[in-house]
Amino acid sequence: MFGFPKKNKLSEEEKYALSLPRTKKVQFNAMPLTRVENELNTDITAVLSYIPANYYASKDNYLQCVFYFTEDYSEVFMQFENRVDDQLKGKTKLWKIDKVLLRDILRKFGQQIQI
């Protein structure tokens, strides 16, 4: 039969992050989400050791990092998504990070923000 739309149960923190005015997405080489969560729960700066992916060369499987933030970077949230053939296959929890870490991550991709 016809499927009913899935009800995505979002936490209050996820709803708040989605309501922030700006987003940015970058891609890293594929990794298991459980490994990402374990590493980032231990040390959030572990994200700086992840290898940026060339999205156009590796669309079949990659780790997408989505940032939700305010105009002045006073609030920044980060979430990782496992993408296979551009389809969402799973995602991690949200982490609240500071603007310095956001700046350092984006520098790995040759992007500069003024903080």
C-alpha cells in the first residue's frame, strides 16, 4: 500500500538548531557514525583530524557535516550525516561548538570566516 510520511521526532535542541538563520555543509571521507560520535564525545576537536572529501569525486559514500548558526556565530551547532548516493542513511546527535572551532574546520576546506 501507500506509505504514510514518517514522523521525524526531533529533540528540542534539533528544532532550535533548525530554526537558526544560517547553515553550511562540508563533506568528509566516509566513517562509521558510531566512531564519529565516540570520538567527538571524548574530544570535540577530533573533527580537525577528519579528512575532507571531494564531493564531486565521492558522491557514493561520504560524511556530511552540517552547521547551523546565527549571523554573528554566537551559537553554532554541528551534526554529521552519513550519505550514500546523496541519500541520508543516518545522522549523529547535535554538538554545540564555538566559533573558533567552526573557523578551524572551515579552514580545512579553504574557507575563511571573520569572527
